Amino acid sequence: MDYTNKQHVQVPNNMGKSDLTANDLLVYVSIKRYMNNETKTCFPSQETICKNAGLSKPTILKSIDKLKQENYITVYKEGRKNVY
């Protein structure tokens, strides 16, 4: 994991009480690190999320689906990229 960017990421209080796994939390934090504070959007690639979380692509995709189902993130397509 890259510790050179020491940006603080706040997670919702209720995340600890959900059925999310440690991998799900890693993916959430890896995505939120790139969030624009004004627009509340971010555009990290799946490869960037894999690198930051230290997880495989199938694992992060599973976690992204779970985070979407639990309404912690919203994903929509903008051209060829996903917006989180």
C-alpha cells in the first residue's frame, strides 16, 4: 500500500455495524481517497483501486458491488469510465 499520500478518509459511523468485510472497507477507503470535496465525485481506475487496496480486480469488483448495494457509494458511467 502506498503511504506517501497521507490523506485522511472518514468512514461513516454505521459502517462498523454492517456486514462489510475488511476488504470492502479497504476498497471504500481506496476510492474515497480520490474524492473531490466540492463535487463529491472521484474517478480512480480499477487498477488504481487494486494497487491502493492491495487486492485483486475480482475482489475489488465484488466489494464495489457490495458497497453499491449497501448505498455507501454510487457508480455511474461517464463515457468509458466509472464515476464513484
